[in-house]
Amino acid sequence: MRLIDACEAKAVIKDLRKTIDREIPGATLGTVMGLISCYIDAQPTIDAEPVRHGEWQKTPSTSDEYELKYECPFCKFEIILEGYGDEGIFNYCPRCGAKMDGGTEKR
Ligand SMILES: [Zn+2]
């Protein structure tokens, strides 16, 4: 698999249509498809990491009964909430970027 920027590829293909209309107006479908394939092949590969999905793991507090302690299941980053309940918790991990949307992926 090779990742490319779909928006950039679409813009290039849109420009290609103008070029074909101007330069080779009688182009066959096969010619057009071949050109599109070449333009997609010429797009630079982009770096991307897969998005992880999980949920904060509630861990026992050792110091305060009103303290809520949560841990990221991927990087073990801890968040401690005092007196705010669950509402102050992030919907992503600020350290590793995992989305805390209830996904089931675990490490
Ligand atoms: Zn994390």
C-alpha cells in the first residue's frame, strides 16, 4: 500500500482534463485512463500513522477518594481529575494521539 493525498490527486486530474480537452480532444477512454494512472503514480507518498481507538482505563486512586485517575491503554499516560467527574477527560490522548471513542483496539 502507498498513501497519497487524495485532494492533491483530484486537483491534478482536474487539470489533466483541461489539458486533454486542449491538447488531445479526441482521446480515447483508454488513453485518458492511462494518463490518470500515470498522474496517480507520480503523486508523492505521504507519511501517516494509523489512528488508534480505545478508551481511558479507570485506575484506582491511591491518595484521594474524590480523585479520578485514568490511563491511556497504549502509552500509559495518566490523567488525574479532581472533583470534576468524567466530564473533564480528553477525547484523545495528549501524548500518543489515540482517539478515546470507545474503540476496542488494545495493546
Ligand atoms: Zn496515549
